[in-house]
Amino acid sequence: MENIIKGRARLLGDNINTDTNCSSKYLPGKDNAYVAQHAFEKVAPAFIGNFKSGDIIVAGKNFGNNSSREQAVHVMHLMGVAALVSHSFGRQFFRNTINNGLPAFECAIDGIVDGDEIEIDVAAGKVMVTARGIQRSVPVLPPAVRAILAEGGLIKFLQKYPDWKTA
């Protein structure tokens, strides 16, 4: 994982439940690539049409609430999501982002506008929109989490480091 993540902010609202917005359960017989082409259309119909690979999803409170489906993160990878920034995440979803190699950061999002150039300094724990003078602190990810993200997720990390143990 890079120490600096840059992309355009693509805004979503509060209480985005990934079970209803990124799940093939609602598109029977379709694979994740198909679902990625329709992600979030129930809450933001134009979202996927405006989304480009490398963009950063910026969402309100409870992003990924009520979701234990890893598929939601897989779909976001297929979309090319560079990172997630949200006021808060559903806990299971947040852990799934780490396990599946998608960086996620919690902070206030007020003042960030759809399309803003956003920069995340992972090492310093900062989310910035320089053009608007916005700088927010986010928790610095622990070294083990950064190592998991750098390898693309927990499974890939454990395959590369089968003897890894916590202290």
C-alpha cells in the first residue's frame, strides 16, 4: 500500500448498506463484475457512471452497516476504488476492508464535495482536500494492518508470511 493515496472524492450518503447496493443476491445469476457495473444504483443512480478507477468513495455515517459480505469489498476492487473515507463504518464491513486489502479511514467528511481532489497520507494519518483547506486527522493504521493492506489482504499476507505471529 502506498503512503499517499490520491483520487477524486465520490460522495455517498449515510447508512449505505452494502448488502442492498453491492450484492449479486439482488441480481440473480450475475457475477461480481456485472454487479460492479450497477453498484450503488439504488441509492445514487448516476454514481457508477461518474466513478472512475482510482476514485475514493467518501460516505456519511455507517457505511457498510449490517454487512458481513466480503463480496461488497470485492465489487469495490472491481470498480477500482482506491480507498474509502467515511464518518463511520459498520464494524464487520470495516474488518472486511482490511481482510480484502481496501484501505478505509474514519473522519468527519463535512465540507468535502463530490469531485474534490482528495489526498490521504497514510503514514501521517491525514485526509486532505487542499483546494478547500480541509485537513482531518485519522487514526494511523497499525503496522500489522498496513502490512496486510500492502499485500492485498489477509489471505495474501498469510500466504506470503505463513510463519507470521503477533507478539
